[in-house]
Amino acid sequence: MDFEKFHREESARILSTLIGLLGDFDLAEEMLQEAYAAALRQWPATGTPANPRAWLISTARHKAIDHFRRGASFEAKREEIARNAEPSAPAVYDSEDETFPDDRLKLIFTCCHPALASEAQVALTLHTVCGLTTEEISRAFLISVATMAQRLVRAKRKIREAGIPYRVPAQEDLRDRLDAVLLVVYLIFNEGYLASSGDSLVRREICAEAIRLGRVLCELLPREAEARALLALMLLHDSRRDARASADGEIVLLDEQDRNLWHHDQIREGTALAESAMRSGANGAYALQAAIAALHANARTAAETDWPQIVALYGALLQIHPSPVIEINRAVAVAMARRPEDGLALLDQIESCGDLGDFHLLHAARADLLRRLGRATESADAYRRALSLATNDVERRFLRRRLSETSHR
Amino acid sequence: MQYLLLIYGQESDWTSLTPAQHAAMQQEYGQFTREISEKGKNLGANRLQPVATATTVRVRDGKRVVTDGPFAETKEQLGGYYLVEAKDLDEAISIAARIPAARHGSVEVRPIFVMEQAART
């Protein structure tokens, strides 16, 4: 049996139950490790049990009882365990009747509690809910294993010492708390989707984990339309994963991508989910972004993209989520829906009324529109300006390429 | 008149003590607490858990904003306190959010240090 794979798939179910029974993250993880060790020893001989999850939870729980008998804090913990455990007789572990409640929501809401720092929420969710190792997470975020390990230790310590409760929030708090959870999932997805350095295989796995998390949320909270909208958004973005980079690892923009390389089954699923979410009343940022993504994804060719509708959606998005990137995206959409001059006028407006003069994407967008208008010298200047401000290697290579193309007209 | 005596210091002052120094410090505190209590001057005292356990609560435009960490801005100063009983951090945060000052300032929620907890860690 592939325990690593099993752990990735089952850790949320198992740990969420164990943490509920034992009242402590570290203890639950330690006892689960001991249970895995026991499984490794016994299952080759006795065969894999019919319900491996229940076996592992039972075993871990019994090991916790033994652990406390031997330890100094037995008295403190005894009532808690006794409340949940049977007497210590050697139990028949392979019980198909053992049903443990699905505590995954408790786990997810606890890992994403606002009293934890944002990066701690992300790390803890990836580790405990998604079953990634400290090494895997640190590789994805390009920080040292020691730093990531410390982050996890501190997060668990805060949960314990500040009294962060292990439960699904009350109804009146659910909306806000769910927003925090969705944000963590979105951050995880973006880490995989937008990161342009590091192992591309790792990045894809991170996107896949975010999507998996999104599915779990939709399964556990079927009435939450924004969760569906977020899943739709992730599926739609991810559908282009094989077309976004050339063989040399260079950026391929949306309008130049080979649409045959898009994953159309994912597009169909994402589009259906986006529509379902909106019919159920989702009208937040994820729903609007998913609608925009669906319009792009369902256009057979770049030329057939419904730009006017996209302009309208960006407008709606700006109402609830004003941001420079969205302003720029809208200006570019206006350029495509009407004329490049119209988009350019908007960008000039954005530049003059804000303090976005140092934002490289603004200049890159201007440069592109100027290029389309055949104003090569101004375009080259704008590309140079963007280049002087861009810090990301892959983006810089892209801008340099555009600059040399423009200069050689 | 009543006062809140606020003890500020570096957390490392506590954590870098040897067990013997720690025990001696406990003794001194115990002695001091007994003395002022006997004179009826002690209205309540606690050691707090470290800043890593702090959570800050603000209410802006009717929306509750909860962040990890102690209150740390310099434009606001300590203006009051409540010592409350709450079953977990969520309840403490709910209570903190109802303090009118949360609407313009910040309320730091810090758990009280409990002796048995120290023995466990």
C-alpha cells in the first residue's frame, strides 16, 4: 500500500477526527505516525483492513491512551480521552462498524482562523488538511524547511495556548469565516499558478491541492455558492496549464495560446459550476472572476472572445474590489471591445489620477496598445519603462522580447 | 483611587532564567503579592502568556477585523482594560468586539498565564 498517497488523500479525514478526539494537533500527528508504523508492520501479514481509515484512527486513539498512561499529564488528559474512548481491552481494530464523524470542516475552519497569521493559515492547511510534508510545502514556497517547520510549530502553539476552539463557527460568523477559508484556498492556488520560479511540477501539485480543497469545501458546504464560484475559477485558470508556457519556459499570452492544449473537460466543469454558483446568487469577486474566465475559456478563438461582456464584468468587479490590476485589465478589455485608443485613454487616466506610475503592468499594457496602434517608438519607450520596474525574471524576459520585436520594426 | 499597573519587559527576561533563578523569582512575586494583598491593595494580578498568543480585534464600518499578533501601533495608547471569563478565543473576540473603543482603536486579546499549562509545555 502506498502510505504517502494514502496520507495525501486521507489525512484530512483522519487528522480531523483524531484532533477532535485527542484535543491537540501535535498529539494527533504523533499518534497517527505510530499508527502508520503499526500498519506497516502488521498489514503485510494480516492484509489491508476493509476500512483502513477506521483502523488507523482506532489504533492512534489507543496509542494516545497508552501514551498518557506513561506520561506525567495523565490526570489532566484522562477525562478527555475517557469521554471518547472504550476500555483498554485489546480492541478489534478492523471494525467496519466504526463510523467516525466527518470533522474536516472543523479542521479547515481552525487552520484558517483569523487569529493565525495568513502565511500560517496557508502552511497549516497544506500540512494538515492536504497532507503535504514540511519539505513539500517549503519547496513550493521557496523558503527553508527550518523556517516552514517553525511556522507550523508556532501556529499549532497559538491554537493551543490562545484557546482557538476546534469547531465549525456559529451561523452568524460563518460567512466571514468562510471568506477567510476561501482566501486561503485562493492564495494556495495563486502560489502554484503565478509563481514563475521553482519546480514547475511542484507548482502544478499546489494548484491541484487547491482544487482538491475547493472540491472538499463544495462537498461539505453544498449551499455556499461562493465556494462553488472559487472552484470554478480555479478549474478554468488551471485548464490552460499546458498552454501557458512555451517549450523554453517562456510566457505565452492568452491570445496566443494553442487552444487545443486547453483541458476542455475542465472548462466544461468550471463553466457549469460558475453558472450554478451565479444562479444560486453568488455575486462576489470569485463569481465575477469565474464569469470572466469562462468567457475566455469558451471562446473558440481569441477573436471570438466576448469582450463587451468582459468589460461589463470587470466594471462590476471594480465596484466590489477596486484594485489597480483590475483597472488595467478592464482598460485592456475596453481596447479589445472598442478600439485600442479607448483602452489607451483609460490607462492614461489611471496613470494620471493614481500613484501607479511605478507599476510595471501599467506600462506593459500601454506598450502593448501602442504597439497595436503602430506607434513603435512610444511603444518601445513604454516597454523600457516597464522593464525598468519589473522584478520577475520570466516577465522581464517577455518584456525584453517584446521590446526587441518593437524596436526592429 | 484605582490603578492598572502595566508590566512591560522583554520576554527573554523570563525565558532565559535558569530553573533556580525562576524559582527565586516566583518566590519574590509570591512574597510581594502576599504583602500587598494583606494590606487590601491587590485588586487582581496576572502574568500574561507571551505575545505570540495575542490576537488584535478592531471593528471598522460594522465589520469585525481579527488579526494575529499584539497591538503594535504607536499612535494609540493604552486606555483601559477588562479582565474577562470566556470559554475560548472566539468568545473572547466576540466580547472584545463589543467594546465601543474597538470601533476607533484596537483591543488586544491576550490569554492569562495558567500554572498547569506551564508544567505541560
